[in-house]
Amino acid sequence: MRLFKTVDEVRSFINSVRREGKTVGLVPTMGYLHQGHLSLVHEAKRSCDVVIVSIFVNPTQFDPNEDYQTYPRDLQRDVALVADAGVEAIFAPEAEEMYSQGFSSFVDVTGVSECLCGASRPGHFRGVATVVTKLFNIVLPDAAFFGQKDFQQVMVIKRMVADLNMSVQIIDVPIVREEDGLALSSRNVYLSQEERKAALVLHRSLHLAKEQVNEGERSAQQIKERIIKEIQAEPLANIDYVEILSVPDLKPIEIIKGNVLLALAVRFGKTRLIDNSILEA
Amino acid sequence: MRLFKTVDEVRSFINSVRREGKTVGLVPTMGYLHQGHLSLVHEAKRSCDVVIVSIFVNPTQFDPNEDYQTYPRDLQRDVALVADAGVEAIFAPEAEEMYSQGFSSFVDVTGVSECLCGASRPGHFRGVATVVTKLFNIVLPDAAFFGQKDFQQVMVIKRMVADLNMSVQIIDVPIVREEDGLALSSRNVYLSQEERKAALVLHRSLHLAKEQVNEGERSAQQIKERIIKEIQAEPLANIDYVEILSVPDLKPIEIIKGNVLLALAVRFGKTRLIDNSILEA
């Protein structure tokens, strides 16, 4: 497996892969890899000849008061995990390689990026759309793989790819969970033992909502209220949002019909976790 | 010569060109072609195997109160001109082909896009950067050709290409002028006979500034004042801006040293014309 730190190295690798007529899959990550990332890698391996994993904690998608500095990093461990998975290359640039002096171009996806995490984290999706555009332009992948845990991110990127005529297929892969239901996240390492236990309320809430829909409840408001009550009963949990929205436009809805998104963001201590599920009625 | 109306047609043409190992040059235009555009085409023909000219009056780069509806169009004449020039293909999509329902992704180049025309025409360069990104993603050209008459546009696009890692070489081509000095522009057709005569003050002013620099003047303020006086002496002229800025960052400067940009935007009746020149000290 090759480890690249510069754009030029990646370009020359991709050119040689292309000359052999092989297809390329990109798995963009911020590193500190877990089984969720590896499920993206496996999906990419299944459908592309060559897989490149990018590992880059992207500064432009963090607010100044967020955890950019402390975001967990362990490149050595990531390299070992990715090599075991049979990936051909890692692209792990420094911030200066991606954002040179005078950098001032950004990709903005309006609409779908403005609710949920876009409302809680202003500028977050601008940073995501910008870095993903850069990665697409550097790697020129046939397909790119994203986790459904960041459901809104997937919607933002699909919108961007369609709007800007990018030639890449976006493939989203189901959430991977711990045995007890907690969605895998690099930020789970921030949790104390008590917070880790409290965070199970996320998965419990998603399950509860599904049950309610199965029992015939169709009012988004009723279900949200039930979930808010459930989460508020957990003393260590602080709700950021509980929303039920249309897919793929992420507009508020009143009546649950067809497939809709239930999305949660909740703080446990200093750690903000997200989770989501599709409700089907 | 082929005339394409859809993205899919262009993609399939470009794929076949690529399979033959040929290089592709793109000349993005808004049509109503003149010798300025044709000089871009000639430059593209010189350096690329296959040249595609896009003809698209891009709605997102016009303000609601600007001349999008009335902007001159004559596709039949454009097709003939481009065919004569030996171009392989035209891409002339309808607005709906480029901006489908729900379109909501934009490319913003901050900094260099905020002065000059960016100040006079809010949103203009966002529209330009967005449509040029789309065209680059559709055509995937090796090189793209832009006129120096839109000097700021060239700086915005070069910045965008560098920042977003786009794999295209940006080539800028000198301004083409009428014999009497008026820079060619599709908007020149708007001018009445008197306005056409008055508009010569633009070229006269650029010339005057060069003379002043040659005579040893180094104060940007002095030169601007002299030019403003010259333009104000022309009763049909209304100044939008007269600026002397650094290259390529387009920052205000006080002392002329090295190469700097003198940029003019002046209205003659309802018609806003721009012109510019590099001053060398």
C-alpha cells in the first residue's frame, strides 16, 4: 500500500492507474478509523479496481470553538487498518498541502445544508463541500463512498455532484453500530463511561420512533415529542435537535408518508453525537 | 462541426475524443461572437487537438436588474463563425439543461472577486465561478481560454482552479480592439452612434495612463484623478469605477511598481463597458 502526502503524488498514481484502464474508488475520511469506515472501504473494494482512502481532519469544516485541535488522530493505526483491508493507497495531506496561502474558494450548497447540523454548525457544510470538491478533483474517482450516519452530508454531496456536473457516483453505506446499538463515531472516544451508557438513548429513541410508526402513528410532531421526552429523561443528555424531514430535500414535514428522515443530535457532556434512521410509513 | 444541446451529448463526444488520446480545449462564451472570441478560438486551436466552444448566456451571473433577457443572441451566426474557425464542437445548452429544478450549489471565490465588477455586480462572479466549474466538469478540458478584457474574471478563475485543484490550464488572451481602440464586446451593439464615439474615452484613458507612467508618474492616486477628469469631460460617460490594483490579488495600491492593473467600468447611456490595461513601472 502507498501512503501519499502531496496532491502531485496522488495525481501521478491515479494517472498510472487510469492508463491501465482501472476504475478508482475514493473513501474520504477524517481518520481515526473504525468499522464504519471499514464498511465503506469494503463496499469500495467490491465495486472498484483501486481504492484510495483519504485521511484529512479538514479545518474548514470546524467552527473556531469546535474540536479541530483535539479531534482524535492516529495515522499509524489507520495505515495498518487500511492496509489490512487491501486498500491500494492512502492520501493523508497536511493542512498546508490542501489550503495554501491565499486560499479563498468555497463550494456552498444552499437549501439542504441549512437545517440540522448546518444550523447548529454554521459553515460546516461549506467546509465539507469544499474539501470533497478538492478531493474529487485530485482523485477523479469513478465512485465515492460515504456513511449514512452523516445523512445530511450525503444529501449535500449528492446535491452538489448533480448541480455541478461532477462525474462521480456517490454511494452511501448503512450505519455500523456497536452491539448495544451505539452508532460508531470517532468522537465516541470522548465519552466517559457514564456518558457512553447515556448515549444509548439515541438508538433507543430511533427504535421507539419506528415502533410508533409501526403502531400507526403518522404525526411527526407526536413522534418528536415522544422522543424528546425519552431523551430528556436521560440526565446526561442535552438535545441539539430532534427533526423529522423529507428525503432528499430535508424539508420539515407534518405527516409521515413514504420514507422520511428522523435525525438526532444530542450532547453528552462536551461530546455532540448524531444518529438517524429512515422511518417508513 | 457538431452542435450539442445536452450535457450527455458533450460527455459522450469528449469520451470518444479522449479514447483517441487527444487533448481538449474549451472556450467558454456567452455567444454573439466577435473577433475577441475568435482570438480565443485560434489560441485554443493552436494548442489543443480538439476545441469545443460553449455558448451559454448564464442567468446566474446577471443581477435581476441587468440585461439577461436582452443580452444579444444569434446562435445561427455564431455556429457559422465557429465552424469557419475549424472548431470541432459547440455546446449550446438551454438554461434548464444547466440549472435543473432545485439547483442550489454555488462556487464562491472570496477576496479577488469582491472589488471592481464584484462590487458593482453582487453575485456576478459567484455565477461565473459556478457555471465555469460546471463547464469544466462537463468537458474536462486540458486547457480553457479566457479574454483579458475580463481581467478580474481571469484572476477569479485562476484562483478557483488553484484552490479547488481543478486539472485545467487557464490561458488568457490579449484584448482585441477595433481600429479606433474600442475593445470588442458583445454589448457594443447596445451603443448609439454618439455613445459609440464617446466610448473611445476608455481606450484614450488607458493610453493616457501609460504615458503618465512613462513620464515618471508613480502615484496611483494622481493617475486615477487624471483619468477621472478625462472621462468626466465626456458628457455621455458615467464612471462606475476607475481603479489601480495589484496583480494577481487585486488589492488597492498607492505606488505603481512592477506590473499593476488599471481597470475601468463606465456607463454610456444604459450600456456598461469595461476595459483595462497593465501599467508597467
